[in-house]
Amino acid sequence: MNTVVSFLPNAHSASLDEIRRVFDAQWPTALRLRMSTAAERIAKIQRLHDAMLANRQALYDAAYRDFKKPPAEVDLGETLPVISEAKHTMRSLKRWMKPLRVWPSRTTMGTSSHVQFEPKGRCLIISPWNYPVNLTFGPLVSCIAAGNTAILKPSEMTPNMSALMVRIVREIFSPDEVAIFEGEADVSTALLALPFDHIFFTGSPAIGKVVMAAAAKNLTSVTLELGGKSPTIVDESANIKAAARTIMWGKYTNNGQTCIAPDYIYVHESVKQAFVDECTAVLRESYGKDMGAQLASPNLARVVNQRHTKRVAGLLQDAQQRGARVLCGGGVNENECFVQPTLLDNIPADARIQSEEIFGPLLPIFAYSDLDKAIAAINEQPKPLALYIWSRNERNIQRVLKSTSAGGTCINHVVMQFAQGNLPFGGVNNSGIGSAHGHYGFRAFSHERAVVRTRFNLATLLFPPYSNFTRRVLDMMVKTQ
């Protein structure tokens, strides 16, 4: 990439007074938007869609400046998900907004009922650095679709991409509808202190707990898209070549900085060596045969900054010092924010890499002989955001699905659950609360209001003064439910 444009001159760190002013200004707008039509909401989503396409080259440049992300990965991980979310939402929004009719129960005969989807109001979207545009604008599509206002807080760790988002948002939205603020932890803290009607947070479980605690002070509802250690199982029946190629793609896209990337692998001992050999070949073919070639590769993003590079390198060093063996890779250049795509085995139970989310280009591989023991080891960890199964044995597949819990699962694939817009995307317990994408995203930003309309009031039969007739009616109702 020959020309690199910096967006840093436009960077803007918000003052606390400005945050409060914008938050207050969004209140009358939120009230007005309760009456907004599908056409009005679609028009705003269309503006965001068009801005994404118009700024495609600018996004390539910003992503390269922040962590040398290849253009293909910008399209796959940033542009395409937002465009797809916008298109899917615009096609479906009229249907989603329609009241959902509900049959009366036996105790509510004489009434009609429906669920009315109403906007929650003023919403806060806090997004991470690994896929900044995708994980900011994707939830924003759902927020707008549900008829809300939004304040966006992107990560300070990708300043060029954040500054580009600031420019886009301020060009196409009025701040009383959609506002965006840059800044560090003090800005997030100030935002979290405000009584928003909903908070959508994407990030680590540790920060998710902070967000949830802050939301509790105002009884604000939350959607938490978190992470954790997502396992992969490769059994003896798996297509080893396909598994290796696909898992290496899912793991090392964005240099392992993906919340649903495979975090560690259990592979059956009978196919482990063949699997490792295939993985090694794929890494060399994809990124280069040695560290020098990989440093020069246009296909491999960097770790986001030196602090995170040191963190990932520390996990590698700790594992090696405790006896882990490097099967492939292992090189580190902190000045270049570079860690080689690395495969590890013989990892002891007390290594930090066993308990910490890696979020980088290290992949531990464990051999297993008993599937039940592998499942038990997975169940000892907090519930993951993703779990992947590679198998052609349906009994093994069902065993894993029924014996584990995870936010989402792919069978003979990885990370594709994020791309399936008709599925709920989210975690469970430690890996998240609530769901996003498509209709599930619309519902996350909506209050589902129960409405009962009386047509003829049979309930008067149960009003006081209570008579023998009342008792007989109640007795009949209790027995016939």
C-alpha cells in the first residue's frame, strides 16, 4: 500500500460537559422517535450503508495505519458485515416493527393481545479495537432500526479507524440522534455514569463486569458481547486437510485478535501429527516460510500495539519456561508489534495461556484419547463465546453439543456463526448476555411491550363481593387450566 492517509488530525476527545449536553439533547429526540416510521429509520440506515461504501478506500488506509490489516480482511471483517447487516435490516424492518399477535390464554378469554416493539430510548454503544467499524456500526444499525438515539464510544487503541468513524457519523447524523465521542477510560466512565436506557458493550469479560456494575446503578438493560477461551475439537473422523486450512484461517485472520477465534484445540491423538503437519504447511503457504517472510507478508495483520505484543509474548514465554514446546513459529519482534503464527503443545496446567484469553497468534494444541475427558476439561472453563467441532461422526457431534454450553457453535467450520444474520449472536454467562444481529439485534434495542385489549369483560364475574358462584367459577378455572 503506497499511500497512507492519517485521520489523527480530526481526533477529538470529549469533555464531560459536552457529553452531558449531547446526552440531554437526545432526550426530546428519543421521545419523538417513538413515533418514527419504518421509512424514516430505513433512510438513516441507508445513509450509513452508503457512507461505508463511499469510504472504502479510506477505511483500508486507516486500518493499515492502525495495525497493517490487509484490505481483504478489512472487507471481510469490517465492511461486509456492516453492509450485510444494513441490507438485511432494511429488507426486514417493516415486518419486524409489526405488532406480534398473541392468542389469549384460558384465563383471558374475551381479550385480544399483542406484543408492541417500542424503542428503548437513549442507547450507549461501546466498541473494541479489534474490529472497530464492524463492532460499532453493526450494533448501530440495530439501534437505529429499533427507533433509538445512540452515543458511540469507539476504542482509543485504533485512533485512525476511530477518527474515520467520527468523520462519517458527524457527516451523516445530527448529534441529537447519533453522536460519537473519542477518548480513553475517563470518557467511558463518564458515559457509563449516565442513565441510558440500554448499553451495548463489546469487549472482555473483565470490562463487561465493570459495565454491568455501572448499568446496575441506573437499572439500565445491557447487551454484553464478551469473549473467553473458545475451544475446538478435532476428532479421529475429521477431514484433517479441511480442518487445518479452515482453523488456520479462522485463528490467524486479524492475527488472532478475534473474539470467536479458536483459542485452543483438542485433537484426537491418532490424527494429531497429521493435523499439525497440515497446519504448519498452511501457515507457511499463507504467510511465508520463516519469520522474515512473515514480517514482509501483506497477508498478516499486526498485534494492535506494543503493550499487547508484550502481553502475547509474555504468554508464549511463560508457557515455554514451564515446558511447552513450539511446533511452529515462536518468533517475536516487539518493535514491529509482531508475533509469529505459533503452534504449541506440551503445555502444563499452570501456564497462564491455559487460563487467559490469548487474543493473539498463539494456538495451543492438546492430544486426547477419550472424548468425555476432553469435554470435561472444556466444562471446567467458563462458558465460551464459541465452540467448534470437526467430525464426520454424528454421535460425537451430538455428544459434544449436548454435553457443553457455548454462545454459538460451528460444525466443520469456524467463525461462520457471526456471518449468519438469521441466528442470534451472543455469549452465555461469562462470554456474554443477550444477543445481536438481524431480528435479534432489533429486539435487543427494543422493549417488548405487552398489550391486552378487552372486548367483553368476563373478569367481572370474579369481582367482589365473592359469592358461591364466584367460587364455582374459580374452581372450574383451576381444574381446567
